[in-house]
Amino acid sequence: RPGPHQPRPNPQPQPQPCCLRQQVLSSLEQWQMARLLARRAGSQTRQMTAIAAQLHQQAKQLSTAYFLQSGVRYWPVAQLTQPRMTTYVGGLRQLYQRCQALTQEFHTCRAKAPTQDLAQLYGQLEQAGTKRCAQMRALLEQTHL
């Protein structure tokens, strides 16, 4: 134990479970939006259903990371509200923007992750998010705006 004039040792940086909680919720909101879009997608239904499944898996991965850090299970599907969108193309644009923002957040969190395991997860999620954004962009290009 350090004396009164000795500096206290710096504790190990602790993960930010609040960030993980928000990322779980954001992923679930995107999942819900992708499911709704899949119902409106016409010829793009299969691709949108696959994107929805990817987002659901992402939410599960983040929820598991949160549980490992905090010991608390977090799966807030009851908090989800009906997404607001006017058209399929408008909703897809909105989903693309949200995906892009969360992917950037994964990039930032990867550099600040307190454990190698969490940094690895963020790296995987960032790569998957980048690929998913490209898929959505391709879907938008196919709609012949």
C-alpha cells in the first residue's frame, strides 16, 4: 500500500461497458430496420435478409462482450421502437449512414480497447461493417435512383 506521499499505481484501464451497451442497442436498431427493409425490398429481399442476420449476429457478439466485462446480460429488444422511414431507398440510405457511423466507432474503440480480445472483436466488427456498407451501397446503385 503506498504511503501518503507516494503516488498510487495506475489501475488497469477498465472497459467501457456503457459504450458496449449503446453499441448493442445500435446494432439491434439497425437489425430491426434491416428486417423492415427486407419486407419492402422486392428483388433485393435476399440481400437485405442477409444484412439483417449479420446485424443480429453483431448485436449478439457485442452483448457477449458486455456480459464478459460486466457480468450483466444485456439484450434490450423491448426498448426497440418502430423505425421511421418513408421509402425503401430512404430507409436503406438511413441504414447505410448508421452502419457507417457504427463502423467508425468500432475503429476508434479498437485502438482504445483495454484487452486484446476486445480489440480483436472490434477489428472483426469494423471489417464486417465496412463490407456491409459496401453491400448497401451496391443495393442503392441497383435501385436506379
